[in-house]
Amino acid sequence: MIALHPKFIVDESQEKQSVVLPFKEWLKVLEQIEQLEEIRAYDKAKADTEDEILPFDQVVSELHKGELHRFTGLKSVKKRQRRYIECRRKTVIKS
């Protein structure tokens, strides 16, 4: 758990309107959010049994060689890019 030291900005009636955190604490919060997003993406990808899971090195190799035949079922470049990123995330999380 992150130790936070928030300061509150209040209006004339003393109702809290905003929160101010020290910058280093804010960076820690952002890091935790990013880690949570990666965990959720990993869990979603792991639960999706329709797609073939490829090792990251193999995907990179095929992309560099222009061998995108494994990705022809994907309908758009954006989907290919998301698939590439998901494969990368799986490898990073497993490492």
C-alpha cells in the first residue's frame, strides 16, 4: 500500500473540491494503476482461449520477416497492433 499525504482544496462552505498529492506520491499512484491495467490485460488474454498464444520472440521474428500470415484473421492494423502488444505484455509479465 502506498502511503499518501493528500492535501484538500475546499470551497467557501468547506466542501472538498480537489486533492493535491506530492509529485513522487502521484508517480507511485500512476505506477500502481499501470500495473493493475497490465494484470487485467494479462488475465483477459489468458481467459481468451480462441486465439493462439505465440511466444513474443516468434511474433517479433515474423513481424520483422514480413510473415504476417498468422495475423491474417485480424481485420485491421489496429487489431494487429493490439495483438502484438498483448503478446509482448504476456511475455513481460511471465518474465
